[in-house]
Amino acid sequence: MAFHPTTPDVLLVSTLAGTMVYNLADPSKPAISLTAAEPKGFWSTAWSLDGTKVAGIGRSGTLYLWSPRTSSEPTVTRTLPIQPIKPARAVFVGEDVFVTAFSRSRNREYHLFSGSTLTTIFTHTLDTSPGLLIPLVDDERKIVYLAARGDMSIRQVELTGPQGYQETIHTLPSQLASTSFALAHPSTLPVMTAQIATLLVPQVDKDGDALLPLGVRVPRRQLIDYHDDLYPETVGTGESASWLS
């Protein structure tokens, strides 16, 4: 399930029965049912940043793109060169679709596809670890953070550079305790230290479960002035009626 990024009462739900959009003001039936030939359901579905598109990756290894406000039929589909029996995740980064999956030789990979044609922008192969990389997106900066249960690090993938991306590794004090982690709200950032993100990472220590705040900072020569280039504006919210009309 995923709430609409700007309209709180609109919910995207994916089950074996299909992929539906609900208006929680009337949850008795789907407002929109999205069409897909996936009898075994989806590994994941996601909204675009502005909420006008939906991407989904099925258990067949097929990537779908919908524009639900205009049609329930997918605008484009593509069968990916991945291992379909292994889990996968799809998220939007800007106008494009970022996918984490396993290759047919069972290596962990991440991919970036065009959000209009689903053509490949780049593919990067990592390792043979069995944990699926979960993507966490900083939409405003086009950064994807990747982590998996059992990993000792978090990968920071900036979608810039000559290859289309550049990767930074953040080492953790112990193995990731689960496949969940989150970004703290931007209003909590200590902006005068050039910190662009706070990752909330589950950990298990001698005292039990813990939540580790991992700060991500950008190198700057001095920290006297406010560096406004590091802090773009963020999206707000709207009304469900206007989105569904």
C-alpha cells in the first residue's frame, strides 16, 4: 500500500486480485482498478512524485507504467532482464523509474528506466548477497538510499555523474536489523551543519532494539553561512476530490 504523495485520502493498493486506487472518503469499492496481466500479483507498486503516474513490477518480471487519471490500461510495459522468482522493488525518482532486483545469475542489481518509454538508462550490478535492496528516495535531490537486512552499510546513489549515477557507502556499526528504514522529516535537519538527510536505521544492541539516526552531510569549506543550494523546496498536500475529478 502507498498513500498518494500530495493527496492524503488517496491510497494505492496492490493484491493478488489486482492493483487499485481507493478514495478513503468512500473505501467500499476502488475508485480506479488498474489493468495488468499478473495472476500472481506484484512485488511492488509506487506513485510518481506528483502523483500522476503509477509504476509496478509484477511477479512475472514485467514493469508497468500507468496514468490512472486518464486510463486504467498501462501506457507502457516491459519485461525486464531480471530473475522473476526473486523479489524486486520499483520507485520513481523524478520522472524516471528506479528498480532493485536480482539478475538471472542471482546478483543484486539496480536499474534506472525512462519514466515515459521504460528504456534502460543504466544498470549497475553489485554482489551475490541474498537480501533485496530496499530503495528510499530523496525526491528533491534525486538521491536513492539502498539497504537490505543483514547489510553492514547503506548505499547512497546520486543520479548524477558521467555514468548517470555515483555511489557513496555509509558504514553501519552492526548489521541492519530489518528491511525497513526511513528519512526523518526535512524540518528536523540541522541545516547549519550541511546535513541533507537523517536516516533512521533499525539496530539491535546489547540493550535490545534501537533506532540509529545516521546523518548524511555534504562537505563544505565553512559552516558559518546557510548553504541554500543544499535545501530545495519540498512538496505540500492537496484535496482528494481535486485529484480524482
